[in-house]
Amino acid sequence: MSTLLLLVLLAAQPEKMEWKVGDVTRDALVFPPSKKGDAAPPLVFAFHGHGGTSQNASKTFKFQDEWPEAVVVYMQGLPTPGKTDPDGKKPGWQKTVGDQEDRDLKFFDAVLATMKEKYKIDEKRLYVTGHSNGGGFTYLLFAARPDLFAAIAPSAAGVGGLKGLKDVKPIPVMHIAGEKDDVVPFEAQKKTMDGVKEYNGCEAEGKEWAKGCTIYASSKDAPLVSFIHGGTHKYPAEAPALIVKFFKEHARK
């Protein structure tokens, strides 16, 4: 094996990091930049859905491959009641501010503080994305941690995530939805996107932004891009590249 190939393989390996949050030890997979950029690295948080794991999310989303200059973090959820898991046996994320004693918001705060210290990230290029329950948590972070993010990209997330946006500054949003979603119905997601458009001051008519994607310009410099695909609740394979394209277009001012 050549030295160059060995270095590439080593660079692609994540570090499993742990944090003590209250009385619970939490963990996340952290991918450092595998390619040096021209400035401080951006930071991307990516959240798995209910029943998921950080390991599987890292293999499905692959943001570390799509954006090698970025620090990419896959946090691991804890057992949480969900729509298909009322007893809360599978891992997931809190659904509202105050839910689960804000354990996941506290975990996020701890991870963010470490990333700032360890990687000297570009705080104007902080992004968050997630699928299903992770998409809902993406919206929750937008509402609960204002003035942090440059853009967010929830996938298969419903209306609940928009609660608490009253005093939050609008930011660019990319929403991914499947027309045949049988877990988070498309109509609920459409209602969410309509709510974002209204909150962000978006135009009623959109224009093509990329294949399958429509952008709605905003009077508040906070456009909505909708990626509506013909699939089910399953995360679409083309989503990561489109999300990275969207993130790269936006930095916090």
C-alpha cells in the first residue's frame, strides 16, 4: 500500500468522542477535515432518524466525502418515545424545547463547544441537517439556538419542528420531502414548507435551483429550497450532494 493511499484511508476515519452530560455519557462520531481548505473549516451536524445510529448515519449521509474540507459530526441519540416506538426503546431526539429535560440540546451545546476549541471552526459556517426525527431536531435547533446557523436542511420532518420560531431570525432552509412518505405524510411536510416560506418572507413562485429542486427567493435573505422526490420516507441517495451545494451557498453575516 502506498504512503499516499494510507494517509487517505487514515484521514477518512472518524474519532469517537464522549461527553458527560449530567449523569449520562454521550458520544458522537467526528470526522475531521480530510482536505485543507483556504480558511477555517465549516462545521456540519447531521442527525439520524428515530431508531438510527451515528455509525449508520455516517455511512448514509457521507457528508465527510461530499465536503472533505468540513468538520462533520454525527451525534448518537438516546432511547426516546416516537410515533412507531411509544415505549421509547429506540434512540432518537427530543421533540420540543423542554422535552426530555432538554438533554439533547445540552448535548449539542457540549459538542459545539468542543468543536470550536479543537478545530477552530469558522463560526459563520455552521450547518445542521437530519432525517425524520433528526429533521425535526434540526428545526428545533433552528428555533432553540438562534444566531448560530448559516443554513439548515431537514429531511422528512413535519410541522412540529416550527414551534418556537417567533423571535428567531430567518435563515436559509432546504427541506427534503418524499411524495409517498408513509411515516411523515407529504401534506404535513408541505404545511411545514409553507410555514417556512411565510416566516422567511419567500416569494410564492419558485424557480429551478437544481434537478428536482425549487428555490423560493426571500425578502429577508433566507430562501427556501424544496427538494421534492417521488419516493417514500427513505432518505434519497442524491440528497447529501444537494445539501452540501446548498450549504456552500450560505454563510452567516
